[in-house]
Amino acid sequence: GRAEFRSKQAAFDFTISGEMILPCSRTLVDVRYPFSISTKELFIFHKTEELEDEDVHIVEDDLIDLTPVVKEEILLEIPMQIFCESVQKEEGAPQEGKDWQVITEDDRKNRIDPRLAGLEKLLKQDDES
């Protein structure tokens, strides 16, 4: 990147690049997501009353810290949804977890809630009579 200092302000022009590992929106399989962000940030040394631009940062304690700016730019780059490209990886979706599992429609119809098993017996008796 590049930094330019003047009497009342400092301007930074830099690129952030890297790779995130995000869960696939469909299967939860890890997906690599490369990113490259070009940004220009302006820091002023003394706050002025006519300052209305949200993209201007105010320098506090004579120290310019780019870490919060970099973190914000990376967070804004995270996509809302991402999908894995490989069909094999799509099949790798978890089929069960703590207190849940994927079932087919047939399994759903045949399975009876154990709390209602007594009610089923009563319904069968009514059908027989």
C-alpha cells in the first residue's frame, strides 16, 4: 500500500488479500474463498465541525491504527451465501448431529412419537370395532 501525510491528514491507499474458509450454504462443507480488497482511507489529525463524511477517521492520541479498518473491510467482504463447486463435496453434508438426523419421507410416515403410542392403540381398537 501507500501512505501520504499532510499537515492535517493522512491518506492510505492499500490492498488487503487473503483467503477465508467458509461453510457451504447447502452442505456446511468448508469452502475456500479468496478475496482481494482495494481501499482508500483518510485520517484527520484534528476534528473539524464541518466534518460530515463517514469515511474519514479521526486520529486519537497521535496514533493511527489500521487494524479496525482492515477488520471492517474483511467483514464486509464475507458473502451472504457460498456454495461448494464439487458434487462429491455436496454429498458430504452431515446426516445427523446432536438431537437431530435427516430422515426420508417414508421414515417420517412410519415413525410414531413414543408419547403418542398409547393413543395409537386406542385408535386401532376403534377401527376394529
